[in-house]
Amino acid sequence: MQCWNKVLVNIGNHFDLASSIFVAPRKGIYSFSFHVVKVYNRQTIQVSLMQNGYPVISAFAGDQDVTREAASNGVLLLMEREDKVHLKLERGNLMGGWKYSTFSGFLVFPL
């Protein structure tokens, strides 16, 4: 489970800071993006965006000669009401934990 230390915008409170899970308030097309930073050289990080427990997209950073390296990705998802989305660190360590990482999502088109 992530430990996000700050939420900048959470209109409707559909992102739960304690569990780090976004719950869709209604059916629609949602946009999600994330940006993470690895902390050690000679390691690879992999972060996946999970929808209802299944990986949808991932991002990797694995340059062995770079101490700090970023990985980003984004996606449009069709979500049903009550679908859940969160990030999962599959491999490696992040710079400052989740402190220097960002995760955002919003409803693009309601259905």
C-alpha cells in the first residue's frame, strides 16, 4: 500500500488517502497518469496502474548507471461505477517512497 503524504485536489473525495485507491463515482471514460522516480543505480523499478486488481499499464526505469531516473505513463479507461484504480510498485524502490511521485485522474466523459 502506498503512503501518499499529500493530496492537492480531490473534488468529491473519490481518492482515499489512507488506502491510496480511487473509486469511480460513475460510469465513464477516465484519464489517469503517473510519474515516479527511482532512487538507486543498478536497479530497475516497475510501477503498474491497477484497475480492480489487474494491471492495465506499467512504467519502467532501469538505466543501471543513473542514480535517479523517472518513469511515467498515462491511459484512458472505461470505468464502471465503483471500479477501483491504484498504483502498485511491482519492483524496486522509489525516491523518498511515494513523496516525489505523482498520480492523477479525472473523468473525461460520463456515460
